[in-house]
Amino acid sequence: MEPAPTALTAVFVRNADGYLGFVEGLPGVTAHGRSLDEARANLQRLAGVAFDEERRQTESLLEGKDFVRESFGVPPPPA
């Protein structure tokens, strides 16, 4: 069974060159695009790359070890 996609919140700020996007709660993942659609696509791709790299590092760290993996939720920030 395929795991459900992780829900993230993206923020896009318009600037003189188009849009700058970042992911709330995911430091270092930012993307730019001339249009909102381009910024959105770039940010989604880069977030995927960041998660893939983190997964690879985690698997390497856990290789050969006895561990427990479980899902958990994080409450949204206060309004």
C-alpha cells in the first residue's frame, strides 16, 4: 500500500521578477518562478527532492538497526 502524500503549506510572495515560494516548516526549500504556476511547479519539485534526500540519509542511518517507524500528526499553528 502506497503511503499518502504529505500535506504541506506553500507561501508565494510576488516580487519584481515573478514569485518566490517557500514551504512553511521545511527550512531551506525555496523556489522562484516568473509566474505563480512556474513557482508552484518548481517548489513542488524541490520539496520532493528534499524529502527524497532525507529518506536516503535516514535509510542509510537505520541500515542494520532495530527501529520503530510510526506516523504522527503535528497540530496547525494558532490562527
